[in-house]
Amino acid sequence: MASETGPKVPPDGLTDTGRRAGATQGAGHDKSRAALAALVLAASSAGVVATLDSPRGAVACALAGLVAAALGWAALGRLAHRPVSLPPEPPPAPRPDLDAALEHAPLALWRLMPGAQPLALNAAARRLIAPGRAAEAASLLALLDASPGRRVVTLPTEHGQERAVLAVSALTVRGQAWRLAALAPIESELETEALVAWRQLVQVLTHEIMNSLTPIASLAASAPALLEAGELEELQAALAALARRAAHLQGFVERYRSVSHPPAPTLADTPLLPLLQAVQRLVAPAWDAAGGRVDIAVEPASLALRTDAAQLEQVLINLTQNALQACTGRPAPALRIEARLSRGARLRLEVADNGPGVAPGLEGHIFTPFFTTREGGSGVGLAVVRQLVHGLGGTVRHARRPGGGACFVLTF
């Protein structure tokens, strides 16, 4: 017996596609039947006319046929212009893979709606308010009721206060206003970074202080012996060296104070084009002497920022001085300072040069106070830049350029 290789046909002779097409057109079938019935009535009337011998009866039947034909023609016209109504689309089938990914996401996700309690959307969110985690679930949930944006919050947990990043976004789902909150605890990561930063700072401080204290201790110990021996010239030279090292140590302490205690900013609306032009006039002579140039760009020209003009100017001068020192000995050194709006209407200031750039592996150290790779460098320039920029409400980052050189990005 031969096996069937073609598609199976249901008993009613319709495939799924044909059955759906029939469902979409079923609404018009009744009127189609009415129109056809009218036309059949018209044809029947015409046939009756042909069989009647009475002229009066033939005229009556003919008139009835014409009326039925007109009604049928009008019905067919209405059907031709009637839009076909399609049945509503079925709701999308559930996505088990998407639900599983949401359930096990590493971020705690919450849905916020007006007049309703925050709804935990995954296991991480439920764990945060479970017994043994949150000291007060109500206090933790109250932190979520925030405007859209990103911020660092402090969570009241049974293990003490923990910091976390809270990100809230607004969206509309089926005509309802939602806010989606994502909470990521970062206390452990911050503690690790703080320990690394303190270790680096202590190493730098120890190195700098010991470089001054070692010769001071040696000279102080040898001075009495020189005095007893009557070697006054040697004693004077030792005391002069002692004074120089003490002055160096005093200057180091003053630099440390400038890094650890930056002045409070005085904020005011500041047009950026005149500020960058002032910086260009200040630093251009040194770059001209090195055979280079300084370019500025502000887009749009009316761009302004609420900031402390003197502190922002100091930040840009520090960055340009660092760039000039990095470009020493290179042909045609160039510096570009550019201000423009980035995504989210945030101000982006770039200070870029065509020097050698930051050596690989040192990106995480360049903002550490007193860290320097340059002979005779103080290592406070970039540390002061970061302190001042943070005090002005911004961030500063080092970015690698495809064509080489250093690029520092300030975002406000």
C-alpha cells in the first residue's frame, strides 16, 4: 500500500489558512446572500414576464423585477466598499526563557505604579526584603520612590548600612504609567576599591616622606660631629641641605592639604566660549614656544554651564600643562579643547593632545595623589583636577583615542 506523502486535509476540506480566511469574511456572507437572492428574484420576474399573456400582468412583473435588480445592485455596491473587519490578534505566547532570565537577573527589579506598593519582579528583589536582609522592609521600599535617574542610596539592612546604586526609568505599558527601579548593592566593591586607593596613597606618601626624612635624619646626626671637629664649612653645607629638605617636606605637606581640602565652589551661570578663549590665551605662548598650537571649539557657541569659573579654568590649565609636558620633544604638538552637548543634554568637555598618551596599565593610577612617572613631578595635578571637578558636580575620565594621545573627558 502506498504511503501518503502530501499534506493531510481535514474532514471539512479546509486548511488552517482557509479556515482563518473564512472567519474574516464571514461577516459579509449574509449580505452577499441577500444580494444574490434579489438578483434571482429579478431573473425569476423576467421569466414570469415571458410566460404571461396579459400585457398588464407582464408590466407588473417587469416592474417588480427592475426593483429587485436595483436593490441587489445597491447591496452589492455596499459590500464592495465595506471594510473587512479582522478578528483581534491573540495575545503573545509566554516566553519561558525571558521569564527565567528576569527571575534570575543579578539586579533587584521593582515595578512602581501610582497608588500601589512596589512590586518585586524577581528573586533578587524578594531577597532584599526577606527576613535577615532588610532591617525595615518599609524603609527600603520607600527608597525606591524616586524620580527617574541614577543615584547612590544607603540600604538599612540587618548587617548595617550598605550602599547601592538605584536606577529608575519611566515608561508606559498599555496606557499605564510605570517606573522600573533597579537596585544593585555595591558596598563590598566600594570597600575593596577604597582599600586599594588607600594602599596606593600610603605607598606614595611613605615614599615621598621617606625621601625627605632620610637625609634630614642623616644630616642632623652628623652636624654635632662636624661642629666638634671645627669643620664649619662642612657644617654650613649640611645645615643648608637640611633646610632644603625641610622646605621640600613642608611644600609636600602644603600640596597634600590642597588635595585633601579643596575650596568650596561659588556657582554661577558661565558662558563657555569666553572661558575657553581665556584659557587659550593663557597657555598658547608656552605651546607656541614648543612649536605647537592650541585649538578650541564650542558647539553651540551659546553653550553655558552653572559652575565656578575660576575653578573650572584651573582644571583646564592643569590638564593643558600636563599635556604640554607629555608632548615635550615631539614634532608639532597639538592640543584641542572642545565643549559640546552629549546624550541626555549633558555637557561634555574634552581636552585631547597628540602626545604619547598614558602608558598601558597606568590608567587606574594617574588620579592617585602624588603618583607620577615624570622625573621631578609632584603627582598632584590630576588629583587636584579630580577633586575640583567632583566639587563642581561633574566627573573626569581618561579615554583612549584611536589615533593615540591622551584625552580627558569632563562630564557635567
